[in-house]
Amino acid sequence: MKSSFVFWIEGYLYNPNLFQKLLSFLLLPLSWIYCFSMWIRFKTKTQEDFGVDIVSVGNLNVGGSGKTPLVTALSLKYKNVAIILRGYGRKSRGLYLISDGKNILQDVDISGDEAMIYATKVPHAKVIVSEDRKKAILKAKELGVDIIFMDDAYSKHDIKKLDLLIDVQISNNRCLPSGAFRERLWSSKEVVILKDGVDFKRKTSLKDRCDKMSLITAIARPQRLDEFLPDVVSKNYFQDHHNFTKSEVQDILTHDGSNSALVTYKDYVKLEKFDLPLSLLDLEVEVDNKIFKIIEDYRAKKD
């Protein structure tokens, strides 16, 4: 299960109590140093043009913001497309082609949960995981793609791209370690700010619903699911990108007397191999047409 320390950190970053606010204030000097170092890093980077259309979908804060369903929705609109991401939580290192646009070539241990979501939900996309995003871009070009979507690449300031940035509204807007921000929105960096509920809207569907379900999930800030949840017997939170075992899921179902585990797609791609009863709470987004117009204008300018 997710440790109490992780819950404490999430509370500290996103909804601090009085003690946590005081601690955040005391850590401000470290935040100033950290943020200044990130600004220096940004200013010393030179953009490299890879000669292919690249669109980054990112956010400034640590934790979830809805990048995966947004990248999925955007990628579905394009035929010859690649999706590139680091692959957090995978049991591999280096560059892997997860899907060639026809077949899924690796299992979820190699790909990580988010890459497997893309490979499953955008079956025509080339999906590549790599810590080195530049190597992944070169691989995508080698495969002959027309456009690349990069998951969580705002900080890759040395890559020429269109930056779409999800605006996450939180009360603690300081840089780490005082707050949840990994980086600032630098004034000289061109980005397109996307607002949840305005530029894209979330919609959920529940598949294979049962009378008695136990929520089992390993996503960041799982309380975000509350507004979409049906009645459940229990809520069981694991650390983000947790690699489940069959026994820990089975033990929860047995303890609760539940008919199925209610999971998100991020959990589903890791749990389906266990042949346990699963109910899927699937999150998708509808993207405003003006965002596609922004992408097409960017592509036209490059040409």
C-alpha cells in the first residue's frame, strides 16, 4: 500500500496543513536556490531542430495532471505518428520500441504502464520509451513518422518543439522543496497554456461494473478519482507506478468480499495478466478544435 509518508508528501505539496505550511516557509531558501539553478539550466540550453514536427504535452508540477489521456486524444487524430516518453516505473533502461504501429513488441515490465496505455489505445502509433529523448526522436525519424508527441517534455529546452502546458491549479505554487513546482514558466519561453474544462474536458466510462467493487489503484494523487467513483467497498492506494503482485490484489478482494477490482487503465495494463475480475474506470478527454488548429499552425510555419 502507499506509505503514510507518501501521503504526507502529497498533502504537503498540494494541500498543506498549518505545520506543513510552516515547514514550506522554512525551506524557501532551498527553493530559491533550486529555482535559480533551473533558470540557469534553461538559459544555457540551445534548441536543436530535428527536422520533424514535435509537440510536447507537459506540466510544471510533480504528480499527475492528465497528460496521458490528453496525449492519447491528440495522437489519435494523426496517422503517421510517434509517441515518446521516458517510461517511469518500467523495469528496463535504455531505448525500446514498444509498438511499431502494427504490433506491441514488449510487455508492460519493459514498457512501463503509461507507454502500454499508448500502445493499446493508439494502436497505429509508434511508441518509444527512452531516458534520452533525443535518441528517441532520431529513432522515430528513422521509422519515418510525420509528427511526434512527447509526454512530459517541457523541461527539454534543448529540443525545438511546440510546448503545450497543462495548467494545474494548486494552493502551494512554490518550487521544490517548498512546493510542487519542478520549474517555472519562464517568461522568454513560448508555450500554449491548456486549461482543464476549457481546452479539454474529461469524460469517464465504467466497464464490467459489479455490485461489489474494491478500488485498487497506483496513480499519483488518487483522490482525483473521487468525483468519478461509483460506490466501492474500499479504496486501496498504492504508490505511483507500483508493480502489483497477484496475491496483493487477491488478498484485497478476499478481505472485502468484492466481485471485482475497480481500476484505471494505468492499473489495468499491469493487472490484466493475472486473470482476476477487473472493472475498468476509463478516463478519456475531448479536445477543443482550437488546440488542433494551434498544432496545424505550428506545423505550417515549420514548413
